[in-house]
Amino acid sequence: MKRVLDEDLIYEILSAVGEIPEGRVATYGQIAALIGRERNSRLVGKVLSMAEYYGHYPCHRVVNHAGRLVPGWREQAGLLAMEGVELKENGCVDLKKYQWEC
């Protein structure tokens, strides 16, 4: 049986994340769709949680489908703010304004 998560898939996901322009965000589902795995947004999240072992990628630019930031990752909001991405009052990114149109 082939493993679901192999090095090629990891780098495919991270490569897609690397394409997100500064000042924009993408959702986990959007990244999954970009690599042809529309139903694997959780897999994208898993890969991003260990991205530090594979190099430097702008993982802070990935949010959930509602624009919510990663729970427990306080630096994410600051990194996005440095790129001009403002959060709504509820702490989420306004996807209508900042979502990457790929």
C-alpha cells in the first residue's frame, strides 16, 4: 500500500504555499485543490504543521475556510500584519479582501 504522505507530496504542498503572494492568504482547501487533492485540506494542515523541517515557507499565509488563524500560533497575526493583512474584529482574515486569486 502506498503511503499517503510522501516527500513528493510534502514538497508539492509546500511549493503551492510558496506561491502565495505577500499580503494575501489562501485556505487549506484552496491549497489542496491547487495540487489536485480537493478533499485533503486536513492533509495540507498536517504538512504545514511540520513545514519547519523542510525549509522556510510562508505558512502564516494559510488560514481555514472562514479566515481563522491557527489556534495557539500567536506569531501568525503579527506576520500577516507586517504584510498589510488586517484582521476583522473576530480575529479572522477578511477573505473577500485578502484571499489569493490563483
